[in-house]
Amino acid sequence: MSLLDHSELKRLFVQAVPPCVSIYVPTHRAGIDTFQNPIQVKTALAEAEKDLEEAGHKKTETDRLLAPARRLLDDGRFWRYQSEGLALFMSGGDMSMYRVPMEVERLVTVAARYHLKPLLPLLTGDGRFHILALSQKNVRLFEASRENIRELDQHAIPRSLNDVVGYDFEQNTLQFHSGSGGGRSPIYHGSGGGVVTDDREVARFLTVVDSGVRKLLVHQRTPLVVAAVEKYIGLYRSFSKYRDLMEAGIEGSPDNMTVAELHQKAWQIVEPRFLGERDRAITRFWDMSDTDQTSASLRTVIQAADRGRVDVAFVALDDHAWGTFEPGSGRIEIYDEKPRTDAEDLLDTVALQTLFHGGTVYAIDRKRIPNGAKVSAIFRY
């Protein structure tokens, strides 16, 4: 399972060899409904096979293309660990797959490139953040959106203070606490379960945790909220080099909070930022709407995005604009409905080209886009 970040998104956009199959299915985390997960993928694969055959691809080529996903169908261990959605991308016998921590529309496309727009809310300016639940005995990192939260595989982050300082420190602490040591730094009693530490080891612990967080989130532009006792929030802030650490934190031992409580408290901290940035961008669009630096014309916006002119793009997450676009020449063809093959969602192209040229993208419901259009944009020049 690949880690989705901006570099991974660009790899998917650039390196795939046609025909490219993209499959999105909603999935269930737990309960009896989890048995529906592989069935949904099997149905989607049958649809992709039909599309490929109707486009003239031989059965041997189709079987080779879809083989990696078909092998997943009988992998019981894989299906035990799902999120709210699953995305599969197949090209040339290779497959990339991502568990998506939000609901996705069921969709199957066969085209010259992958359909990536449903992933954009995870990587763009409207609603994804991380929570670091930090205590001496339990360190966890969560990825979250407005609706969902999941704990990340945190191989780069120590699980506890003891993982960093080890057995020798624990023994020295016990001896000092019993009165056998002297001349050491002050002792602090953590409020999260009776662990005793000194400030040197706490500093080392927090520095290692921060290094691991930055390693895991290296390509991501997401706010980080720290949940910890008040003292640790302040100390972590003083040691952290994470570029987008939120000023406010969730005070109190995270070990005494449910995941749902952490999620709710963190969203209260980040929501004003997300809404503020998006609302300021919308206001900016309206302030410039009588100039040639904005547009809600798909043809105009896609050509500008291809040339790196788009500073901010609003694209409809709940709608599509199927067609073809030739970079360089700017030739565009727009279809009234989704064909089985040889088309892309042009909103997808606008969003990705904007991101790759350093712009900001808001993939949101169409009703929230300025002018109620499928796409709107603010240009750099």
C-alpha cells in the first residue's frame, strides 16, 4: 500500500502507460458489511474488462492489466484492514492502491491517464490535517478530515518514551527516585500514568518523535495538532521543526480520550483555518471577477492551468467534465456524457496541472464554487 503525497500523485499522473484503469469503491471498516468490499471490486473489474474489450483491447492484454487487482480478491488479510474508500490504479500490469479515509463515489474509468480528482481533498487546501497524540507511554499519529479519522502506520515514530531512552534510563530513574542518585536534572512526574523522567530525556524523546513526524509527513502541507498534557504541548512546540504546527493544542492526557474525542477537539482547532483560507480565496475571486484574472470557462481555465497561470482553482468534486485535452496545442474536446474509453475528466486535469505548477486547489461541491460552475480559477497574470 503506497503512501499518498504530492510526489506520488505526480508519479501517477506522469508515468502511467495507456490504457489506464482507475477504480474507486466505497468500503467498510468493520462488521458484516466488510464482506461486500471484495464483491464491489470484483464488480468494478468486470465493468473495466467490458470497457477495455469494447475499446478493442485483446483479452490477453486485458487479463494482464487487471491481474494485480484480481489477485487481491482472495487476499483475506488485505480486506481485514480497510478505510472508507479504496482506490486502485492499473497500467501495464502494475497496480497502485490506496485506502482512502473518506467516502468516495463508485467510479470506473478506462482512459489515457488515471482519474485522480477524488483523491485531491486529501492533498489540497480544504480539510485534511494530522493529530499527534503524545504521552510518555503511548504515541500515536492520526490522519483526519472533517468526516473521518484513521491512525497511521508510524514506523518512523517511537511508540513510547522507553523506546527512545531504553532500559538503562528506566533503571537510573528508579534509583534516583529511591534516593540513590544525586546531582541530576530535576525530576518531573508525568500526569499520564506515573512515569518518572528528567528534562534531558524528555527533550531527547520529543526530538525523536518530531523527527519521525517530519519524515512521515515530508511532502504534505497539512496542519498538525498536538494532543498532550499542557507541559508537553509547550515543550514539543519548542523542539519541533514541523512547518505547519498549530498554535493551539488539545490539553489533557490523550490516553484518557477516545479517538472520536480527539477528532472532534482537533477539528474545532483547524476548522477556522480551513474555512478562512477557502473563504478568502472565494472573496478574492469575486473582488477580481470583473477583470481578466478570473474565469469560470472550462476551456479558458484548462489552457491557463497547462501554462502554469492558475494560482487558485476551484473544481467540482461532485461533478465531471469528460473530454480530451492536448497539452501544448491546447486542443479541447468536451463530451456530453462519459464515454467508455479515451476520455478524461477535464476537471481532474485542471486540478493536477494547478498543483504541479505550485497553485492551490479546492476540490469542493459544485454549489460552493463561485458562479456555481464546474470550475473557476484565479490567474497569476
